[in-house]
Amino acid sequence: MPNRTSNILIKPISFSENDMFTLKKHLSQRDWSMFLESASLDHVDSNWSIYTSDPIATLTQEKNKVLFNNFSVSETTDMGNDPLKAQSDIRQKLFHAELQSEFPFTGGVIAAYHYEMGEIFESLKKSQQNEGLGLGPFHCGFYDWAILYNVQSKQYFLVQHRCKNQELELDILWVTRYQWLTELINKQSKAVAAFHLSQAWQSDYTESEYHKTFATIQNYILSGDCYQVNLAQRFQAQYEGDEYQAYQALLLENKAPFAAFIRLPEQVIISASPERFLLSTNNQVQSKPIKGTMPRSPNANHDLINKNILLHSEKDQSENLMIVDLLRNDIGRVCKAGSVSVPRLFDIESFPAVHHLVSTVTGDLSSQYNSEDLLRACFPGGSITGAPKIRSMEIICELEKYQREIYCGSIAYINGNGDMDSSITIRTLVCKNQKIYCWAGGGIVADSKVESEYQECFDKVSKILPILSQLNNPDQI
């Protein structure tokens, strides 16, 4: 049975797995295609996947100006310099705030927010301007349709939103979209080259450079500048072929609850994130910061030992609690007084590469704020900066060689009614000009050991770097 309101129509569709495989291949080659996937049947946050492309409008930044590109009238408008205010204004102008709580996305915003977007909202004393890839701090699409996949029931749905500027009947819009998708399925696929690395991964840190940077952070901690700093290193390689194939390989290996594939005009984003940043449903807010990591072992007994070590590690619990307190403060800026709580502390969540220590922070969003305000209050996530946040970000800017780009930023969707879900973009890669970039890092505190922190970076990407090195490259197997 269809599920509908005056301006939102959601109907089940009977596309086969082969149909969807073909359709996703076609959509993945289109600029502004956005796939948000739950790749695990077992993870508590794996519920839905979302597939869309061809937005009705976009929001980007060029030379410190926020630009609204309205494709329906082929018009570009300067929206000032505040991306989240512009996003909120446009979202509410285009989309109806009708409730559809059963389904995750019913038309609205899907966006990639780079870590550096946080510098727009926070005043940092920066000692240098780190080299970047020239990609801009955010990329926001406004989508009036999506295919939704229920991971548990294995059922597909097509959602069509009739925007405030659209005059056609809702049923006509839905049927037209369905016919277009069917035509894509029946269309002959263009041949694409197989993805493979043409140059091996290289880190921007030698081990000795990492040790030196680690020591600098320790000095900052001992002098009272901060309690924790998240230090990341960047890996890069050259590649050839189709980035979507790389994404599919990582999806299979990592089983991430917050996986994403995003093709933009100047970059491709591939994410295998395990971490929820901010969820807001009917103004109920949840964040699930990760802080604490142990590698998985193929030996079941050793794996259980590692899990128990992490569960009872005072050091990891201390790190986790620092970030929980930071998130409580950030969320509390826009939630009702007294509503912020920590219902779960120090849970273990296990993934193919690592075990993680995860806590849950909740609150009730105050009526004068919306999801964009919540993002502004919390961005970037405290689990990937350190504490206190501003000073940690300044130290990160001083010590890391390159901008983080989408790494440690967020990928989010926001409905017309303001409901939102988002990830912290760890285990996330960027492809540009036949170069692929991947980052890994960890939180450094006073009693951290440099050898352990250095190794933790490689543990976190143990299901990423080797997988892509071997993909379609028999010499590396």
C-alpha cells in the first residue's frame, strides 16, 4: 500500500537485485549521485539505505561565497557566507514539513560537510593555512526523490516529494520518476575501466616524523593547553578506473552502518564510517561518539581478549568520557535545559577491522532551533578533534600537513520536516584527478604511548588500504 501525505508519496517498487545492481551502476556515474548505505545486517544502526541523484538544486562555495544553483531556472544566487543558514532557508522554502516517521528520507537535503567548514563557525588562531585539494568546505544537494531500501525486510520504496515550486500532480511526478528509473535499468551500460592502484600507498608522515609530532602534542598537554588532541596522517596513491568499484569492495569488507558513495563534479567521496554524529527525529537528539579502539583478531579467543581489554581500559574510558562531556556541552547549546543525558556509557561495537568503545548522548532539541542549528553547535564532532575543541583544532592545524577535507567532517540528510541523521566521516576517502586519499588518526592524551597510537592508525585502515591495493591487481594478492 502507498504511504502518502498531500505532498509526499512513497510506494514499494518491485525492482530485482539485478535491476538495482544495474541502476546503481548507472546512477553512480552521474554528478551529484548520493548513496547512503547501511551495510550490516547486525549493527543496531543499520536500518535503511538511500539512493538518489539529479538534485533540483545545489549549494556550494566559491571564493568565500555560498552559491545556490537552482537547476529549474538555470540560475545561480549569492547566498552570503553562512552555508548552514542558506541551507536551512532553502530547505524550508523548497520542501514541505510533513511527517513520515516510518521512512528515513522523504525529500530534502543530502550534504557532505568538510572538516574545514568548522572554521566558518569557530574563531581559530591559526598559525598556518594548510595545503588543501581546492574542493570547498561543503557540498549540499536538494533532492525531491530517492529509492529507500529497508535492510531488514529487503524491500525497496520510491519516494517522491512535490516541492513548493512544483505544479504537477504528485502521482504524475511519482510515475514519471519511476519510468525514468526503469529506462535507466534497460539502458545499455557504458564500459568502465576496472579500478586499480597504479602507485602504492604513501603516508605523509614517516614514523620518526609521527614520533616528533606526538611529542609536541604531549608538551601541549603537559603545559595545560589541552587534554586530548586527535592527530591524523594522510595516505595517498594513484589509481585508474571506476571509483564505484572501489566503494563496492570496501562496502563488502567493512560492513559499515554509515557507508556512503558521493560523486561530485570535482571529487568522489567513498566512506565506510562506523560512527553516528547526530540523529534528530521529532526533535529527539542522539549522538554516539567513538573513542577507544582495539584491533580484531582472526583467533576467536584472542579477539575476545582484545574486546575485554578495551572494555576495561581505564585510559580508553577516560578518553571516551572527555569526548562525552564535550558532546554534552555542544548538544546542550541547542537542547532544552536539563534534557541532555548519557543513557549508555562505554559500549563495545565490533566491526571487521576493530572493536570500538562507544557512548550515547541524548537530548531534546529546543523549539527555537532546527537541525542546521544542531549541526552548527556541534560541528566538527568532538570525537575527532580533542578537548577542549577550539584549542585542539588550532593544534591540529599547526601540526597536520594537509587539510582534512571530508575526513572528520560529516555526511548528512535532512528532511523537509527537519529530521536528520549524519555520520562522522572517518574511514573515508577522496578521489580527485586520479589520486586517492585516505586518513587515519587517534586521540592522544597524557598517558598515550607513541608506538600504540602509531599502530592504531594502521589498524583502523586495515580493511581499506590493503583491500584497494589488491583490487583488480593480481600481483598484490
